[in-house]
Amino acid sequence: MARPITLFTGQWADLPFEEVARLAGEWGFDGLELAAWGDHLDVWRAAEDDDYVADRLAILERNGLKVWTVANHLKGQAVCDDPIDARHRDILPDRIWGDGEPEGVRQRAAEELKMTARAAARLGATTVTGFTGSAIWKYVAMFPPVREELVEAGYQDFADRWNPIMDVFEEVGVRFALEVHPSEIAYDYWTTKRTLEAIGHRESFGLNWDPSHMVWQDLDPVSFLWDFADRIYHVHCKDTKKRMTNGRNGRLSSHLAWADPRRGWDFISTGRGDVPWEDAFRMLNTIGYTGPLSVEWEDAGMDRLVGAPQALEFVRRSAFEPSDAAFDAAFSTR
């Protein structure tokens, strides 16, 4: 059976949920990766209100869509972040921000993630994607010099805050897929290994593979799939274009806005960037990934109403399924 292709609604949260569902259904998506912001999903209501759950599912059904995945990146970011500041005020609702006292924000965000697991289960979704935040991302430049114990304390802080959250995920039978991404506790290969170690390799805690965040760091997204095969719980189809060719455009992007030509890289429509998609889909076949392929539309240089259906067409055309013989042969090598 072909993997379902979904649309991540996070970049569409300015539109009403019914409108996004209508558009996605008309374009031919199989489902939505349902973002827990805008009016798309209130996880507290979904965890407690049968009528609200029925309403969300009815909207999906009317448009020929299903939900396999719920996303709560914005609240997850606040669980471990240090500092908590004006950036978080801009992305958090009042019930999480409260009076803005940092530890209170973190604790309320953690409770939101627990409710997200419960909401996902009631919607019939098996996975929650999101961010964890990080107490040690602020040390990434390594100057002033960073003592090893400060880094270790950051991983311990992550484990202390996320283990109770994962207890609830396991109670309701839902998995969490961390998007490996700059500003998270896991942002590249070695930090991913360290993060999984910190949380004791809990089976409920896995990864959302988004190659766009790997290519501009000069990581190989395909070997990442192989090395973390048992932890690939979700896939984002988003592309990146590197343009570091003139000696001025740096990898860290110089605090410039998306699509500014002085940036060293940018997100770009799927299939037009530097992600090796054919090799990636072959590796997804090899590791036996059968979950959703979620289009995360984030291209400042193209209208999303044009780009999203084009991305769907590209993924549907490119994400070939293996033959049974090829599948068996691939697994004999593992």
C-alpha cells in the first residue's frame, strides 16, 4: 500500500481549519498533519470533549482526508528552552504564557504536550511531531568556552522534563517524533545520538526526519535514515537550496529574512533544492518506513496555493514503492 501523503497545517494556521481541509482535499492530499495552533486543533478540548473530536473528524471526512499525525511544535519548544523570552510570547497562547515567569511557562508547556498525546489518541492518530526546546542551544557557538558539565546538565534537564511527558504518551499508545532541527536538543547526527541516550532509548520517543534541516548543515540525510532506521516515526518532505558560492553568504544566514538573496541557504519548494530525493525514497523503502510523507510548505519565494499542490504532485510521482522482492532483498542486508 502506498504511503499516505499529508499536508502539515502549521504554515496554514492563519486560515480556518475548514478552509485548509477543503483546499487539501481538492488538491488530492490523503490527510493532514494537524497543527495544534490557529483554530486547527485545541488539544485540551480534543482530550475532553467528544463533540469537538467528532467535529474535527467530520470536517476531515467531508474532504476525503484522514489524520495520522498531530503536531505541537510551538508548545514543545517552550518545555526546555532557556531563555524564555519575547520570541516565546509571540508563539504561545495566553494559557501557556501566563505571567511569563520562565519556569511556569515550561511547566504549562509540558502539560500541554501531555494533553496533545491524549488528544491524538482520541483522534485516532498514532504520532505527535514537535520540538523539545533546549537549555543548551545558546551554547552552540562554544564561546565563551563551555564546560562539559554545562552540556551534560542540558541533556539531563531534557530527560527530566520529557520523561514524565513520555509516560503519558506510553499510557495512551502514541509516539513522539522530535524534528531534528537547529535550536532543539537534537539538531544534527551526534546530538541525536546523545538525545536518545539521555532519554534511555525509550521506544515511544523517536524522530521526525526533515532533510531540509540537514542539507544546509552538510549532513547526509540518507545515511541518517539508515543509522536511525528504528526511530524514523514520521517524515517531512521539505527541501533546501544552498547558495554559498560567492564567499559572502554564510551557513548561519546572517540574521536575514527568508528569501533574502544574501542568505547562504533557504527553504525551497520540494524537488527544486539540494535534497537527494530519489536516494531518500529508496532508503525509506529499505528501512521499511510506511508512515505518512508530510508536505511542509515553506518557500518564501512561491505562493503556497501554487506550490503546495505542485509539491504533492512531486512527492506522489517520486515516492515509488519497492517491489516485494526488492524489499526482501534490502532487509536481508540489515
